[in-house]
Amino acid sequence: MNKAPRTPTNTPQGAVQGLSRPSVGAPEGVAVGVPIAVLSNVPRGDGRYPIAWLHICTPHRATPTATSTCECGRNRRAFGGARVLALIDDHTTHRDHCPLRTTLEGRQAA
């Protein structure tokens, strides 16, 4: 019996090489149209953007909570129905007297 030596068929020489394509332009690190960094408070459309937030949570049969935050540094929290209602009023009052908001309105009036 004559046996021929077996050679592997998956050698690099046996692989078919594809045609090389010419590259056009500079290589890009990210997909086109994808922002590289997330920008906070980017003015939209008419230039307005939020500076204060009021978050109220009233779960079923649980204690209501609220958080009032502003970019001026104000950060208040309240727990319980009466205190949450008081924080809502306080947030509304702060909105009218916030130093960031009053300077923005003064600039727009000038």
C-alpha cells in the first residue's frame, strides 16, 4: 500500500487573497454624524434651554417626594405631602428670582 503524505489545505499559501481597494479620504475614528461628546444645555431653535428642574414622585400608597434643582446651585428635596406642596411653591418663587434667569432676561431686554 502506497500512501501519499498528507499536507494541510488551510495554509496561508492556499488562501485566496481579495482585491485591495483604494482608500478615499482620511480614516475616521467614529461614524459620520455621531457626536464625539455629549454637550449639555445646547441651545435649541430659539436659543432657550432649561436651567431649573422640578421632579415629583408620588408612588401608589407611598410617601410623595420632590426634588428642585437649578443650575445656579440650588438643590432642595422634600418628603411628605405638605412639604412637597411647599417645595412646589418655593420652586415657582425661585424661578422668578433666580440670578441666572434674571440676568438672561436683562440681556434680552437690552
